[in-house]
Amino acid sequence: MPHGWILLGEDDTDDVLFIKRAFETAEVEDQLVVAPNGQEVLDCLNREGRFQDRPSGEPSVIILDHRMPILNGLAVLAKLKNIPCTSTSRL
């Protein structure tokens, strides 16, 4: 039974395929949403742009590539504290 959805920030299509296959092998049923750059990771979390119809709720897991275009993984992490669904004030 799916528990939610997973956000993958990854620009390398081979790595995306590898991760999808690993999740299938591990029988992870959560929907995988792929954002190919750091800005799109933030857009997804904020339901902006092409991510307006992303799965409802918060991602159960966020996986970030360190070297993504536009905003790298560390820059995205720094911005997560300003997004309501990932704010540390919720912890």
C-alpha cells in the first residue's frame, strides 16, 4: 500500500532510471515525482508551474542530487526551511 509520494531532485536521466528500478525491486509503491533541477524541486513543493497537479500532501521523502542545475542540492536544502511543508518549525 502506498504511503505517499517521493520527490527526486535529479537531472541525470540514467540516475533517475537507476533509482526507479531500485524502488521497483524494493517494491516501493509510493509515486516518484522527478524534478530535474533545484528550482523545480522548490516549484514542486510549492505546487507551482508544471507541478500544480502533483500528488496531494507532503512528500514522504525528498532525495536531492548535490550537483543539479539552477540550484544545487545544498542551495535547495537551505531554502526548505522557508517552505511550509518542510519547515523545521513543524518538527
